[in-house]
Amino acid sequence: MKRALRLIATTAFVSTLSLGGPAQAREMELDDARPSALAMFGDALIVRPVMTVATVGGAAVWLVTLPFSAIGGNTGEAAETLVKDPAATAFVRCLGCTPQQHERLRADKRVAQANEE
């Protein structure tokens, strides 16, 4: 039993160290920046499921706290923070994109559509 726990702890530690490199903060130029395969993979396997659960959990928390939000007059803000933002991250944002990359790609698409019309 101890050996299995030690193996799991070692595996988790090594995984944490090996995934730390891509997570380093650095400024990206957004002109031609596209998400990498690693970013897409991590987004599909980790971020999307977590944000889907956060959306469902946020909806439950929003529903439970709705009377208090209504009294405070901030039901819209609470809904946006607890439900809309996680849902947008889980279902709307492009796969592997950072929020800045997603906004840039959306802006580029709007400009292209405007130029076609």
C-alpha cells in the first residue's frame, strides 16, 4: 500500500514538473499566434471539463443565492460571473486559445466579414 502511494505521489510530482515549462508566463505576439497542439490538448482534456463542471456548479450556486442577489440588486452580475463566463470558456472559446487570442481571432473574422460585404 505504501509503495503504491509513493508511486502515485512520485508520478504526480514528475507530471507537475514536466508540465510547468509550457505554463510559464510570457508575452505573446498575437499577429500570427495560433494555439499549439499542446495547448489544444490541455484545453480539451483539462480546461473544458473543469469549466463545464464550473458552469453547472455556478448555476447551482447562482440559483441558491438568487434571493440574496435579488435583494442586493446584482442578479445580472452574479449570473455573468457564476454561469456566463465559465460557459463561454467551456463552449465558445476556440480550442487552445487564450482569451486574448480568442478576441483577436473574433475581431479578425468580423473584419473579414465586413470586407466581404
